[in-house]
Amino acid sequence: MAKKKTSLVIDEDLWQEVKIHCIKERRDISEWMEEIIRKELKKKN
């Protein structure tokens, strides 16, 4: 699957929480976000 580079504007405190969460889980932020987005889209279908 091809990847698309994008940018987000997100609350700074929330972004820090996400970074810490992914570090603790030893996960890449992009992969974590993809997973969250896919789960959300499946809920709607």
C-alpha cells in the first residue's frame, strides 16, 4: 500500500501524550494513528 505524507494541527498537550503513549508501547506514531483511523472507519460501516 502506498503511503501519503501529511501534516496535522493538533493540541500540543495532546500530541505530547500521544508521543509518550507510543514510546511506552514501542510503537510508531504513524502506525498507531493508522490503526485508530481504521478502527473508527470500521465502526461507521
